[in-house]
Amino acid sequence: MRYIFRLPDVGEGIHEAEIVSYEVKIGDLVKADQTIVKIETDKAVVTLPAPATGKVLEIPHKPGDTVHVGE
């Protein structure tokens, strides 16, 4: 089953975040809770974990891109 990772609400009224870096690349196998991306909000740099175990098939945004919650 394919799982689409969307930017979660990281709290405190944050509506968007900038992609700082990816800790994975296309083709990597990841485990649930493994760090996959670092984002920066107007308050802090945050690491986000994989919500499920699987294989990375696509990375639609690049470091430096601004992504909205739910995107």
C-alpha cells in the first residue's frame, strides 16, 4: 500500500515550514519513526519521522522549498 507523507501540524500555529534537508533518498528503505526530513519553522529546526515502514518512491520538494501543512 502506498503512503503519502504530508507535512504534519507541528504545533504553535505553524502553517508552513522550509525543507532544510532530507535524511533519505529515493529508493531507501525506511522504518517507522526513522528520521526522514529536517524542517525549519519560524521557531525552530525540527526532525520529522517516517510514519510507516516502507520504501521511498518520490521526494517532491527540494531543500529550500516552503511547504504548507497538509501538503
